[in-house]
Amino acid sequence: MKTITTGSDFSGVGAFDYAIGRFAKQKGFEHKRIYACDWDKYARITYQHNHGTPDYYPKDVYEREIPKDSLDIYMTSPPCQSFSIAGSRKGKESENGVLFFNSHEFIKKNNPRYFIFENVKGLLSDDNGRTFQEWINYLGGKSINGLPVLFKDENAVDYHIYHKVLNSKKHGVPQNRERVFIIGIRDDADNTFRFPKEEHLTKKMKDILEQNLDDKYFLSDKMINYISKDRDGSEKLIVNRDVANTITCEVKKMQRSVQDNYIWIADYRNDEGLRIRKDGISPCMTSRRHSETDVSTMAPLIGGSYLNNSKKIRRLTPRECFRLQDFPDTFDFSVVSDSQAYKQAGNSITVRVLELLLNKLEL
């Protein structure tokens, strides 16, 4: 049986482990995980609980030893808040932003057969696109999206790279989550990569919802009144709970009324206020709290007749958030608090997107 070796930095709670596990099972490969790395205390607890402890599991990318034997696949997802719309937008000058260079160093020294980078779409516009271009120059010493590199950067590694923004909702998962993926192929490896084709979405929010939930996930009238007011005291969200199976939502003078078998979803986006969706697709989950009273952070608010009580509003549960990242229900987050579980789901990568990318590699 063929064995593929893998390693990951910023491993989180193991989305890559689930993706590579599915891929290996489909192909009949044996998967050997050489190492994983993450500094977050609670992510490490959840990771070890679900995947066991790797033989080498360092905390700090600044202090880890880079394996000498080349990996088949190296996966990395440097913290994205520096480039995220929901984050600080400090770019590469922030502590998180420069972590790209640790991953670049790994590739340069380990020379893996393939690598996968993942980051937020905001990376493309940071510093008017110069940050992303620098990443591309450092990673693509041979070709970029099929075009040969004529003037190679002196720091570049000898890889053919392909980059594209992929949205989870275009690949079978009902979450509007756009992420940049950079695929690297070593110069001596088979260079036949093509990004996966988009799929018609058949799964909707109603398909991932839990039933008979604890009251803690439902908002109190006091909290509903709080989030319904804008900074100037005007109504931001109007919820008509007096009419059965009908909720009227008003967001900055945009009013929508939906009836019968429906679900509406609301989320915050900085100063844009509360936005309403009713297409059965979740907004992108984030991992940054905008304020101490922002109950929707990391867990969009939902309401509608698919709930136990259509006159109530609640947060998505941690399980529902992980389902929106395509984690299996066997994934156990009970070893950490709900707040940590929400953060871990928001920081993770959609498993199915990774799985589809892996299936495009010639292993």
C-alpha cells in the first residue's frame, strides 16, 4: 500500500487531517502524519482529543524543527485576521501577517512535493495587492497559473503555483466562505493541476440544524431589543413575533417578508449593521468579537419556521457551525467551552474544499 506523508502548520482542530483521511481512504493510500503545529492552547486540546497526539507536535512555528525528509504534502494556513475584513486589516506588518515567511522557510528547507496555502480573500487587496504579489513571487519560482516565470525573485522556491478564490457554497457546503488557495507543485512533480469545478448546491441551512436545543442558544427579549437598535436609536432589525410563521426583517430601510417553510439568517459585518439572508446559505463565520455584547460573532443568528418556535431568535450551535465547515458529527468539541468551539469553527477550513483540492493532486 502506498504511503503519503503530510505535515501542517497552524493546524487548528484538524480540518486538513479529516480531508487527507477521506482522500487517503478513497485512493487506498496509507496516510502518515509527520507532524502538526499550533500555538493555541484550546485548539491543541480539541485536536489531540479527536486526532491523537502527533509524534512531533510543536507549539511555535518560530521554534519548530523542520523535517529533513521531504513531505508529500505540506498544508499551511497562517492566521488570517491581519488581512480579513472582519479583522484588523493591518496586513503583513502585523505579527500575524509576517507568519507567511515561516511557511516559506519550511517549503525552502523541506522541499515538499506539494503544498497548499489557505487565507482570506482580503489578502488580495492588502497594500493594493502588493502583499499577495510578494507571496506569489516567493512561492512561484517556475510558473504562476500556467505562465512561466521569466524574472525569478531571488527568494523564490522552484515551484509551479496555481491560485484561486474558492467559495464553500460553490462546493457543496451552505456557507458563503471565500478563501484564497495557493497550490504549489515541485518542479520535478507531475504538473497537471486544475482547480475543482463548481457544483450546484443541494444542501441548505435547514439540513444542518439541530432540534430540541438548550434555552441558552435562544436570545432573551432584552438582547433582541438591544440588537434591534442602531447607534442612533433607530430600528435596525424589526422582528414581528405576533404573526404566526411570519417574520418581517428591516435592515437599513431594506424590508423583506418571508412566510411558511423559511429560515432567515442575520450577521454583523463591522459598521454595516445587521444583514439578512434568506437563501438557505450561512454568512461566513468569523472568529473575532466586535464587542462584548455582539452575540452574533462566530455564530450567525437565525429565525424562522424551521426552528422549534418560529417566534424566537437563536444563535447557531457549535455543532451547526462545524457542520458548516463540513466536519463530521463524530468530531467532539466537548473538551472546550462553547466560546472556544465557536472560535475554532470560525478559524477552520472547510473540509470538503480541501478534499476536492487533494483529489486534483497526482499522488
